[in-house]
Amino acid sequence: MSYSNADTGSKTADPYTAKNKDEPSLDEKEGNGVDLLFHTNTESGKTDDLDAHSEVNVGFINSSGEWASISGTANIETDREKVRKYYSPSLKAWLGDLGDGKHDGGPEDPRIGIIKIKSNTIQYSASGATMVGQAIEVAKGMVTGQAANVNKLRHIEESELQQWRSKA
């Protein structure tokens, strides 16, 4: 279903995206992988939710307004070897020690799992201007009616993600 109700003729209906879109090569913008890993307590409700509905979207934003939105498929990993590989002692602060010698927040605690999100698409915005530069762009846009050029937008499709994964 499309919600578009604007007939803009030959002009783009989304000038912000058109003005800020950036198409760097895959090697320029990806560093250490395209999938996400999170620690989890397998006894929390979120693991049941992810088991029932594995399609997810994760978003991040920083103080300068840069953001990322990752859509993908989540699964729960409970393999002890993987848990040990990504284990951090700080997890004890979140899981606690139940005092039974088994549920101690350590790497062998059966409550600890990994949520792995296999990315299907990624969209992100990276700022190339200072706050003053961004303010000038916004003011210029308000005066001229042109979309502000305050950051670079990038959309990464599944085919590009597969290409990146195959290089690993």
C-alpha cells in the first residue's frame, strides 16, 4: 500500500533524500561486518517474542543526529562455544548470581544467549558538517525552498550485504 498523495511532476517528492543520498563503494563504508550481536538473558520475554516474530528493525542515533536503521532476521544462539566467544564479565551485573553454582552470570550460565540479527537492509545517515554548518544549511533551505544538505544518506540492499558477507 502506498501512502503517496503528491503529484510533483518531474520533481522528486523527497528532495531531502535526493540531496543527501550518498553512494560510496561497499568497502568504504563497512568495516567489521554487517550483522548484529547482542547478549541476552534467555529467560526474558524478548526471546519468546523473537522466536514468534523474528523479523526486526534496530535503530541507533547519536548526539550529532547521525543514525542507522537495520532491518533483519533475529535468531537466538545458545551454543556455549559462541556464548564463551562473546562473553564479557560485565554480564554478571545484568544477570546476577543466583547462588546455586550454575546461574552465576559466568560464561557457562545457561541463561546467557546471543541474539544474532542477520541484516536484510541497512539505511544510515552520516553527517559531514558541523552543527554550525548544519544550521546554515537549514536556514538556507528555509529561505530558498531547497532541501538542506546536512548529511549523507545511504541505503544498502540485501544483494550488497550478501556481497560483503562473501568477502569475509
